[in-house]
Amino acid sequence: MVVDTHTVTVAPIAGTRMVHELADGIELELRDAVAWKGTAETERPIVIQHELGDARPVGLQPVLDVPPWCTFYVDQRGEPASLFHAVFGEVDRLLSCEAPGDAYVVRYGATPREAVVPLQSELAAYSFALSARGVGLIAHACAFVTSGGEGVLCPGVSGTGKSTLASLLGEHVPGLALLTDDRAIVTLDDRLTLWGSPWPGAARITSGGAAPLTTVVFIRHATSISMRAVAPSEAFRRIVNTLSMPLWEPARCGRALEIIDAIVSRAALVEAAYPPTPEAARWFARAVGHTGSLGPDATR
């Protein structure tokens, strides 16, 4: 992140730079920010204005509650908003849409007593913008690039083992390029592309790399090693819960479903079960084509 008195710029994420514009009295907490170098900039930026004001969702219709963290709303245009609750002692803050896909505003109900961690506003605004532009989705996933240049997405909810897998692969599989241990970006134009992001998980792994998305691996803990093929219908049910579906914007869900359909119809789909060991990490890399394929029916 690049910082001056009133502006914080996040290097491009999947080609799109994010710019925080800060009113007097509002600072962002950057101590724990990862060293994100970003990608090449190919798209217009997303601007997030931070200001003091009325954080009540007046005139907004609630559509989705995610307790205790936030509540999603839509305005009269059908554009999204999110009220972030003061779970850890912060002040309530309302993220709303100024210009769909381009500009968003965070209003704080009172002057924050401490610097604000920007994770929630960045994730929400970026997700809103991806949906408005119709270009992609955020995936809750570990992701990496094989030595052959192919992108592998390992989606999963919290506790699935994404950060553990990323750490094991990084430590025990030379030549493999990790993109993220927690949040990846999937975009669709003529092809599916897998990108890293500046929003890591427990392993703190991020990279501005990208690759064609060729494989989706659903991961699970087990005492022995195995891999099986997954049917597109099963993959659809499993992956949809790990993606930033715009459930607050029904009119834009159609494009999101097109992206998911492209993923499950174009990528190889497998489930891998394994214990969290170096041996399993090396097997995992081989099985998805990093150093010679074992194939989708591979077992130890």
C-alpha cells in the first residue's frame, strides 16, 4: 500500500487499483498489511471515500444479515450497501454505492478512536464492483500456479485447511507459485483467469501472479491420501458457497452463475483427501500436474 495524508492506494488486484480517500480524523491501520505488489493495471480504479456522517441505513432495504459482522441492503436503484457492526469496539460504518463499479462511500457514525482496518470495506467494495462490472468473483480459496503455468483453485469455507495446504506446498514443493492461502479472484472473458489478492489468511500468503484456471480441487482432511473426480453438478453445489455471489443483487446473479458454470464446465474437477504432512503436500502437487500427473483417480 502507498500512503500519504489523505490517500491510500492498493496496487492493482486482478488489474484494478483501489484508492481510499480519507477525510480528516480517519486513518487506516497498515501495520499488518502484506507486501502486496499487485498486478499490471488494466482496468479503471475503484475509489472508496471514507467520511464522517450518518451511518444509519435510512431508506435502504435489508436483504441479507450476516451476524454478527454486517447486514447487506439495497438502495432505491437496486445498488448494494453494507452496514458493518461494531463487533470489536469500532464504530458502526455504512458502505454505500456512489457510482456502480467505480465509487463507494464509507460513512462513520462517529470519529474512530483508532486507525481503521480496511479489510471489510475493501472486500465488500471490490465484490460490489466485480458484480457491477460483470467480470468476476472473489473465491474463498487457496490458489497456486503449477510449474506448467496452470492455475489451481482449492475452494473451501473456514476450517477446511486452505492455509495449512498453502503452507505445506510453499515449504515442501519447490517451483510451485502460490497465489493466496485464503482469497483468490476468478475472472471470465474469453477465458477463465485465476489471480492472487492482498487479503491473505493465517499463512499470510499473497502474490500478484495470475494463470489460466484449469483445475478445481475440493480439499478435506483424512488419515490417508486419495483423489476422486467430482461431477459438475456436485462441484456447482460445493463451490457456490465459497464465492462472493451477489445475493443482495438478484439482477446480477445471472452473470455470477455464468461464471460458475464456466468454472465447472471448463476446469478439471476433483476432490483430494489427505493428512497435513509434507509427503501429502508433495503427492498433492504431483496429482494436480505440478511434476507429472497421477490423474483424478490417484490414490496412495
